[in-house]
Amino acid sequence: MIKYIFLCIVIGLSIMAWSEIPIKRGPGILAEEAPKISKLISSDEINFDGNTYTTHKKVDAKVRVIEKERYFLDSMSEFSSYDILVGWGQVSDQKNLDYINFKLSDRTFEYKNYRLPLDPDLINNQTLLWHLIPSSEEIKNSLFTLRKGHIIEISGYIVDVTTKTGLQWKSATSPSKSESFVNGHNIFWITSLTKK
């Protein structure tokens, strides 16, 4: 029994280590279009695992995963264990990413504004940080093996969250905000995810 548990731990750690290895990509734009968003006529409430998610906007996107971070102990990990920084257009091109040092931590991201291959405004307009919430066990498992460099097709909703412990989180793109995405708290309830 102990050997079996040890083997499971080794396998789990091996998968985690493998998921940290980026996928190598050649030069060229790999995700051409910005995420498509549409404001919902009315919000819906989704009750899942004791938390309540209020939908605001529908999202459909094909983007490149630039960075991925897993969280265990912060206040958002109660409902969202993973953040991903995604890009499209010029920011999905490896020849540009080779010279942009993105860093993802503490539920936010930054990059060094030094000798950039692209204008900072363009970088900010072609990147997005998502706090991910899987709607199924299948999507949860897919997030576990998601790697930097993956091209993903993802659908779902930008939501506000009320946790089972009473904490509330508002998405940056709630109805009172601009129609375009902004790099704040974009909490993403995922209904569909494929990767390649």
C-alpha cells in the first residue's frame, strides 16, 4: 500500500514538472484575432461547489498561453487555482516573445519595459490575464496539463464570485466597465477548452 501511494505521488509530481516545460514554437502569429466578447442581456447565477457565479459576458477565444501560475493558499484559490496570461496578434509571435520577459505572480503580471520589440500599448492591448474556474472535472484535468505555448480555444463567461465563506470578487469587465477587456480581475468560468 505504501509503495502504491509513493508511486502515485511520484507520477503526480512528474506530471506537474512536465506541465512546467514550455512548448517550443517557431516565429509567426499563432492566434490572429482578439477574444470575442458579448454582453449578456441578463445575468445568470451559477451555483457550483458552494460558490455562486454571476455571469456578465460571453467569451469565445483562440489565444496563446504565455504564462501559467498555480495557486494553493491565497484567498482566490478557494474557487480558482490557476491563472493564465494569454496573448494574440503580435504577442502570439515567438519572435516577439523571445524579447518580452513576462512575469506572472500574486494574481497579476508585469514585464520589463526595456528594449521591447513592440510598443507597450500594443502589448497591453494584446494580452489578458484570466483567473480560471473549470466547470467540469474534464476541464480541471485539462488545466492541470496546460503548458506555456499551448494554443487554446476557450469559451465561457466572465463572472463575479460570492464564495461559500462570504468573500466577494468582482470582475474588471462587469457591466459597469468598458466593453473591451482590461487587465484587472477577469474571472473566467470555463465551459469549453481545447488545446494544441
